[in-house]
Amino acid sequence: MATISSQTYSPTEEAEIQQWLTTADRLKAGDEKSSILETLNAHLASRTTLLGTKPSKADVAIFETLSPVVAKWTPDERTGEKGLPHIVRHLDFVQNSPQFGLALKDDQKFTVDQDDVRYVKPPVDAKAEKERLKKEKAAAAAAAAGGNKDTTLVDRTKEPAKEKVAESKGAAAAAPPAGDRPKKEKKEKAPKAPKAPAVVAPPTPALIDLRVGHILKAINHPDADSLYVSTIAMGDQPSDDTTEYEGQVCRTVCSGLNGLIPLAEMQGRKVVVVCNLKPVKMRGIKSSAMVLAASPRLKEGEVDDHSGPVELVSPPENAKAGDRVFFDGWKGEPEGQLNPKKKIWEMFQPGFTTTDGLEVAFDAAAVEQLGKATVGKLITESGGVCTVKTLKGATVR
């Protein structure tokens, strides 16, 4: 695991770090302390650090806030049935691991008795649990089917009609012995035609749904200092991911631009948005798109400190909200929603760049899977080019 100083973080990870820094502040203030600790303990049950595996300043902040508290906990509070053992484990990891750069002396650390475990959750017999669930499912299905069965009972007190009995006896007498019956010839089955191989469409940046967006309103995120929350019209029909504002169908979008772009510059302006990423929650607010912005491309070995500069991608002046935007030479139909497992955005984003003429473009040479070296400008249907203010050879994301 690398040290904090050498780590790079995605916008989502940056937002999560800010969330945990806020949590540390709330813990210092004693705000809903018990529930916060229980949530933190559950979060750490399957993670080495707050982000999962990456160390961050959030781990240090939580450690500095909680280590004096945990040092005073009783053994039952640490590892009892209602204890918080995952918090204890995490803080012990932070105080002893060099990745966090604390360099604490022994008298500055709180003591952890690894052998004093007061409660261990009983193991679950996976086979028995599976069988129990299977029986419950079968019982539920039987109960559901029982309500639909025909409850008409056969009246067995009546004798069957004599004619039917005679018919059945006559049919039995007329039938030849089993050995004398002619054998039926088996029909040969026609061979199945081989299935045509599935056609695999070649990868293309056109799978990414890029559109012109109009920011109608932008505010500071109430729970994250690095985030803006924007209300953006981008030509949608009403859905679960949209809301109505000033008579227009809009999406809510969280952007890690606070401190990088003045809030005043976010108001009422046109931008370019990625519309078919899977929505994510950022500090409790659902974000249903992503605003494209340019920042200097990192040199080899350089660490992104997220200090800027950052410039929003601007569509042509005559562009309208909802206008499709695509890279020249790569026009096509985008997917409804990108499957995160296929990593479409991650595949093509390295090719998003800016030219010496400050035009946003796609450099196919940056995407090995394409096997091409062409450069296509980001344009609208009318041919207008999307641009940035000053950043040349930048990365766009």
C-alpha cells in the first residue's frame, strides 16, 4: 500500500474523503456520537481503510479524533457483544502503519490487547442456512399455489356409467398382444443449423452520451466543501433521474469543482455533460450526470494534488440544451446507460484532450484497443466546436 503523499484519488473518492472529514468534525462535537460510531464500525467491517484499501487524510482525521476516546474504552466496549472492534482494529492499523506518516512513539499510541476478544459472532452453517431458505421458499410457493387450486371434489359415491366400463373392456380385448404390435419407425431428426456467431460491435467513443447542458442553478453542497450541486437541463424526458425546475426537465449533478471554479461562473452557463453514466450518491445527494472540465495533463511521476487550474468545456454559443455532441469521425448511437463492469468511460477518457487551438478533441492513439491514430474534434450537429479558455494538451474528464 502506497503512502498518502503518493496517492491519487478519483472525484468520487475525493467526495468520500470530504464526507469522512465532516464525520470526524461531528464526532469531535459529539453530534449523534453513538449512531455515527455504529455506522463507522459497520463500514470498516470489510475495509482496511475508509476508502477500502487506499490510505487518505480521512483515516488520519478519524484516528486523531477517536484514539483518545478508544484508549478509555473498556474491553467490553472494544470487543464485547455490543462492542466496536472494527474501529479499534482500524485505529491500531493507522497508528502503527508507516503509510499514514504519523511516526508515533510507543507512549503516544493506545494499547490494544489482541488476545482479549470478549465476543465472537457464532459461525453460520452455510449448508443449513441454504436448506432453511429453500424450505421457506417452497412453503411460500405452496401457500401461494394453494389459493389457486380448483377445490371441486369428485363425487366417488356414484358408480361409473356401464357404457364406459364396457368400452374400456372391449378396447382391451381388441388390442393385440404387446409382442405382435408393429414397431413405429423413428423419424430422423433434421440436423440443426449452426448458430451464426454473435456480431461484436467495435469499441467507439460514440457509446458515451455527450450533450449540451444548461446550468439553471448551482449551489454549494450542504455536506461537502469540495462539491457543487447543479440543476442542469440537458434535453431529457421526465424519469426517476430528473426533476422540474423553472418549467424545464433537469437533472441534479454533483461536481468536485468547489474551490476550483467560482460559483458565480457556474450560474446560467452552457456546459458539456456525460449523460449515461450510472447515477451515484455523493454525500447523500444523487448525481445523475457529469460535467466535463479540463485540467493540465500530469507528467510521469507527478501526483495530482487537485489544486487546479480547471476549465469547463464550453459548447458553441448557438448550442441548445440537449443538443448531441460527438467527436468528428466517431458519430454513432450512445448506449442508454453505460455498464460500469464494461469500463467504457474508463477506456475512452484517456483520449479526451485539448488541442493547441484550445479545441476539445479525441486522440484515438491514446486508446490501444482502437488501433488508430486519428484526432477528432468535439462538435455539435451543426459543426460547432467545443472549446476551453487557455489549457492546451490538457486532459478532459
